[in-house]
Amino acid sequence: MKSDFTKPNYYFVQGVVIALCGAVCFSTKAIFVKLAYRDTPVDALTLLALRMVFSVPFFLSAAVFSSNKTDNVKFTGWQWFYVALIGCLGYYVSSLLNFIGLQFVSAGIERLILFIYPTLSLLMSAIIFKVKIKPLQWLALVVTYFGLAIAFFGEVNFNSPQNKNFIFGSILIFICAFTYAGYIVGSGKLIPKIGASKFNSYAMSFASLGVLLHFFLFSDVSLLRLPASVYGYSFVMAILATVIPSYLVTASINRIGSDNAAIVSSVGPVSTILLARIFLNETITIWQLIGTTLILVGVLIIGRQKEKLSS
């Protein structure tokens, strides 16, 4: 999708600012999760369930509103199924893996691993839809994973008994990136048919219901008897790191195009690393900075190549 440069320049700048705000808001999610683990006795499933409890009213309201619009496109039976499936894959399965993994890895390394999802989307598209990967894209894949390896091994302490937990957490985050890439590939086929805002609202609603069903079936924790700080972290995370950025990203795509929005969102890992330093006192190492730079370069190359293919 290409941006319309014939529109007033302020409209494009507005889109960039909106995309930037959305990326920064999204990057705070890992910070709130780590703060909740540090300051409260909450577990991953309970924290995720509370995030959905506080966010689902907004998504359900937006879903109803979008369905009542005069230009609304009604779902077919299969579209209902695919929206539910893709939504649960992206924000139920992925989020659960992410929240569990964050118990064992830093917020910075979590964001770096998760940010490789465009490379996984590229590989999925090549395997499923037979999209040819160009030589420069292969180079970008190598650069991205080389950067991830540098950041990863720069943080591993092989003499620490916690090393196994770190590797386990990293694997969970990588699987999360894989499932989220599946969400991106699948949503890319549905959004042009039903609209970005409507898709986001219903996909997040289905994901929220999936998380809450999982919680009530497998957890014996009461959501009504938790420390006040747990509710505080969950509410702020639901609003600031879930609801607001999901619609900011949609709004930015409408103004500057999906490719430009994706490029602006590359600030996410840098934002997470800086916020983790400020609020969690996580160390920023030279290896992490080198790895972050290489990952950003690789992902941006892939993004620019996709933009050329779609133009």
C-alpha cells in the first residue's frame, strides 16, 4: 500500500507521529509485564487475563460500531472462522507465550527476538504462497539473525544456573514471533476485504475471549482477590500498551501506508531497551546495541523490498 504524497504534507507528518506514538506505546507492554512480575506475585496467565478483561470492552464496542456503519461489509461464514482463528493465534497464543517467556528474559532481548517476525512472515509467504525471495532479502535475513545471535550471546551467562531458564524463555519468545508472523500473513489476506479497523476489533475480541476461557478452565486464581498494584499494572497495560496503540497503528496506515508505518514502528526495540533501562534498570551492553542495529537494518531492508514489490 503506497502513501498518497499529493495530500498536504502535514497529513503525512501527522501519520508519522501517530505511527511513532503507536510503536512506543506497544513497546511499553514488556515493561509493564516485567514491573508486575517484580512488584507483585501475579502469574503469566492471570496477568494476561486481566489485560484482556480491561481491554475487551473497548474492542467489542469498536466491533459493534464498525458493524453498524453504512459501508459495513458483512462477514461470510468462513471469514468469521478465519478472523477468530487468526485473532487467537496473534493475541491469545502469541501473548501467552510472550508473557511466560518474559518471566525468564529481559524486556530488551524479548523485543529484539519478537522484532524478527517480518523475516518469519517473509519465509512463510515464500513457503505457503510461493513468493520468491530476492537475493537482497536473503542477505537481510542473514544480517537480521546474525544481529540476533550477537545480542543473544552477549546476554547469556553460561556460568549462571539461570542460563537454562533464559534459553527456555528465549525459545518461547521466538515461538511467539513465529505465531505472530502467522497472524500478520493471515491478516494481510483478510484486511483488504473487510477493513483494518473492523478486523482488529473482532480479532482482538476473539483473542480476549480465548484467553478468558483458558483462564477460567485452567486457573484457580480469583480475579477479584488480587493486590491493587496488579489491577493497576494490568489496566494501564491494557489501555496504554494494547487498546490505544492498536488503533494508532491502524490510523497511521490510513495516512501514510502500511510500509511507511512499518518502517516507523522499527523504533519499537530501541524504545523498549531505553524504557527497560529507565524503569527496570536493565543494562545496555555494546553487544545489544550492535545486535539491535543489525536487526533493524535487516528488517528495514525486507520492508523496503516489500514496498517495491507492492508499488
